[in-house]
Amino acid sequence: MEVRLRKPASVLSLGFLLLLFLSVVPNSTARFVVEKNSLTVTSPEDIKGNHDSAIGNFGIPQYGGSMAGAVVYPKENRKGCKEFSEVGISFQSKPGALPTFVLVDRGDCFFALKVWNAQKAGASAVLVADDIEEALITMDTPEEDVSSAKYIENITIPSALVTKSFGEKLKKAINGGDMVNVNLDWREAVPHPDDRVEFELWTNSNDECGVKCDMLMEFVKDFRGPAQILEKGGYTQFTPHYITWYCPQAFTLSRQCKSQCINHGRYCAPDPEQDFSSGYDGKDVVLENLRQLCVFKVANESKKPWVWWNYVTDFQIRCPMKEKKYNKECADTVIKSLGLDAKKIENCMGDPNADADNPVLKEEQDAQVGKGSRGDVTILPTLVVNNRQYRGLVLVLILLDRFEFFFFCLMKNINAGKLEKGAVLKAICAGFEETTEPAVCLSGDVETNECLDNNGGCWLDKTANITACKDTFRGRVCECPLVDGVQFKGDGYSHCEVSGSGRCKINNGGCWHESQNGHTFSACVDRDDGKCQCPPGFRGDGVKSCEDIDECKDKKACQCPECSCKDTWGSYDCTCSGDLLYIRDHDTCISKRATEVRSAWTGVWVILICLALAGAVGYAVYKYRLRSYMDSEIRAIMAQYMPLDSQTEVPNHVHEDHA
């Protein structure tokens, strides 16, 4: 691994630089362990056998698996420093043929660029032949720049470095016309000493380091579900770790050390914004890292170590630096929502101002030192499986990157391969003996329902049995729900409230409501602004409470001199003295006798009107019958003299005179 030193400020002496370097890696000299995988040549016969190769520190190794392929050595662009399409070369395998492994020479450009160019040309894997005889080294990524950032995170094929002598044998066989077939084997890349896999994640709570922090947080969210399933089933033992540095003794009283360190310079972290004069300080990061360590310890003591994944995920969502919520108060709300013992966590953290070692952070600094097959941890994030460092991501330590007067080195994130859930799960599962893997390793799905345990720490309306907890493949998500067409809004963790039309039909829209003596009142008003308003006769915020207004107090109602007021829940009763009657609409009293007299005259008028109507009807009937009679008589007389056509002749009733 290459470690580049940038030119420091001129005021710094060479001795001080050395002192700074020693302060980064406590108690020992930094040691990087090369991780190897097996490479087996299956043909031709003269080079057949097993050989070592060093796994590249980018791309995604196929942990727990193997891959067979045919090796080709291009006639042009043999160092792979330019695109193979420029010289008309393609490594795309034909249907039914073995995958193509491209052999390129070391030199002239970055390892990662060689692999990227081969991948674009269709290669399934890349072997890089060393140009000098030396022990195998790990192929690293270049220092971050605009050009490399475009391809580093997109490398998905495996790569390996082989020795110069073995590379020459491969080239000779290929140039001689032999078919060179090899098998890359990662099945033993991760040791499996027992039936439980131990893995560690070296991480950081700082969320202001750009794309790399976003990548790390995305991985934590994605991997939380599988990690908790494995831990709950007893298949794994997970431990989180956090890197800290210490300030050189000579500078513990400097402004820089005081702002970046706790416990008098013993435990430090870089300034999140790389600006000592504004924003959050490095010591804020150290304190949150310490809190997350103590969350794990307290959760582990309660036999629920997997709760750490929930805390870290929720803290990043609810308490980001960008929103100025990265503080103890916000952390306490997350701790409370997960049902953790806040007092135990506080006791675990100790006094950050004490001029003494912090047991938790001291243990972390000791753990940074490499042990056995694992090298020193100096990069973030780092995943260790069964004490073997996971490849597929790398963040390089750059010393003396940015000095403000005098201060120790900063940790700066550099190009990283993808820390991807599927690949990491495969690496962990490779730590089990064959046929002993848990079901989660044998299927692509992870079935879990975190909402069943304490509602996943999300908001819950027990009255209406409505929750913000949603179970997904990635683990639970706290998101305010949509119920019967009504949308709830809020943070999903501690608060959700209904909004929009129809809101009152769901738990009264989250507004106050109460029943007494058969009467029910609600402060919910079905309108778009979602506000709660106490009904007439009450006052308050409409959400938590509405208090009955005493209308009788200070004569706010029932104001007439003869009135007597009695307050009731949500209203009032008003009565008048003597024989007076209260008229509510006019807030006045009138005499009952006057009311009775008025009622009597009303009866008289009703009778008179009825008599008048009866007379009018009788007169109309009389006139009608009289006219009908007169008409019949007139018709009879006229018929005697000129019979009508429609009428038979009327007999002659005239009497003759007799002499």
C-alpha cells in the first residue's frame, strides 16, 4: 500500500513530522498484511500446479467461491494503460467458452486503471505480472483525483498480482501457442476456525466527509437486516470499532488539540469540515464515536448487541450535521426510542475532561494494532472477517494533508471500491465451514420483521393501532403511514400527525376529544391546513387539551340584570328570577304573563280567521247552487218556445179554452 506525504507547512521541522507520524499508529510500527488467494494452473502440464497471488484492494473478490478462465496476453497495450478498444482488442468471451483472464504487465499507470480498461474490454478477471522479483504486495488504488474517481467505484471484476517469475512462465506458454487455463480460488481466503464467524466494522459517526460517508451509511442501512439476522441466530459475533488518534504531548494545550481532542489530547478526530474556526469540532466526533461504542456495550450486556445497527442508522437519519442536530440531545431521543438505558451509556462514556485514560477508547486504540494475520487498521471503513481484512474497499491514509499552524495529521477519505451488501455477506458466509452455512447465506432473501419488537422504535398510535414502522428487506423503516386515503406527516420516530381532508375520521385527526355526561366534543376541523381548533365553549391548543370556558365568570354570558347563570361542560344555563322567562337568542328576560296574554290573543285571531274562512266558503256554495237553479228554470222556459237541437220536444202544457 502506498502512503504519500504531502509537503507540510514550512514551520514544521522534520523531527516534528516524525513525531506526528508516530502519534498516528500507537504502540507499534504500522504493519500491512498482504491477503493472498490461491491460483491453480490446470494446463499446460509444464506449469501445472498451485501458485500464490495477492488480492487487489479494489473491485469485488468472490469470497467463498472460485472462477475458472483462459489466460490471454495481449499483443499490444500490454501494460493496459490505455483502452483496448483503441487498438481493436476485445476480451469478450464467446457463448460456451471459458471466461477471459487478461494478463498485463506492471508499470506506467495505476493498477486500478489497468483493471478498469480490461473490464471495459470484456475481461472477467485480471492478472498483473510484477516487473521486479519481490514478495507479493497488495495492488492499491491511486490517490483520489477527478479522473480516477470516475472508474474506481465501478470496478466489479477480481484482480490479482503474481510474481515476475510466474508471470514469465505464463507469457512463455501463451506465446508458445499453449492454452493456459487457470482457476482462481477464494474459498480459503477467509479462515473458518469454528462454527461462528466473527466480524468487525471499523467506522465513524462523521457524516460530513462527502461521498465516502454516504457510501458507508448506505452500506450500514443495507446490511443491517442480514447482520441482525445472523447475530440473533447466534451465527456471528459482531463488534464495531472506531479509530482515534492522540495529540503529541507538546501540543495538548494548543487550540487545535483542544478543539479536536478529549481527555487532554489522548483521543482525537479530524475536524469534520476541516475548518477549526466554524462548524463542528473533532472532539464532537470523538464523543459521538464513544457514545456509539457504549450503545453497543450496553446493548450487548442486555443480550441484544444487534440494536447497535438500529442506533447508528437512526442517528444518521435523525441527527445529521447538515441540519445542526449532531448533538447529545438528539442522540438521547434515539436512545430513548430504542429502549436503551441512557444512564448506563452515560456512565460508560465517563468524563471527557478528565486528565486520564478512557477505558473504552484506550481499548479501541489498542485494537488498531495488527494481530496475527491482520494488519494495522489505518483506513476507514475497514471490515475484518475472522481476523482477516476484507478487500473490495480501500481508503488511504494521507499524512499532513492540511495544516492550520501546527496540528497532527488528518484522516482523508480516498478512492474506495464498493462496500456492497451482497459481497460482504458472501465474505462473511465464506467464514463458515462448507455445509454449515445458515439459511441467510444460502438464499438471496432475508426475511425479518423488526416491527414486531418494540414497534421497531417507530411512532405508534396505540388508540388507533396505527404505526410508522414498515418492514423491508433492508430492515425496518420509520415512515409516517397513509391510512384510508389520509396521509400522516412527521419524522416517523416520535411524531406523526394526520393532514388533509378526511383527517377527523382517524382518531379525531390527532386533536383533542372528550366525552362527559353523554356529550362529546372534538377539536378536529376537517380542513386542509390540518389545524386543531377547540369547539365553542372551550379554549386551548386543540391538540393536547381544550378547557371548558366558564361563560358565567365576569358576566361573559347571561348578562341581563334579572338573569342567574350556571356554568355547564361546554356551555351554560341561564334562568330568570320570578315569573320571567329567559330568551337565549336575545340574552334577555320577559314576563311569562305577557307571554300568556300574547298566546290568548293569538288563539282569538286563529278562531276569527277560521270563522271568516268558513263564511267565505258557505257563501261561495250558496251562490253556486242559486245560480245553478236559475239556469235550469230559464232553460225550461226557453225550451217551450224554441227547443234546443240537443233536447227532445217538451210536451205542450198550454190549456185549450173550452166554450
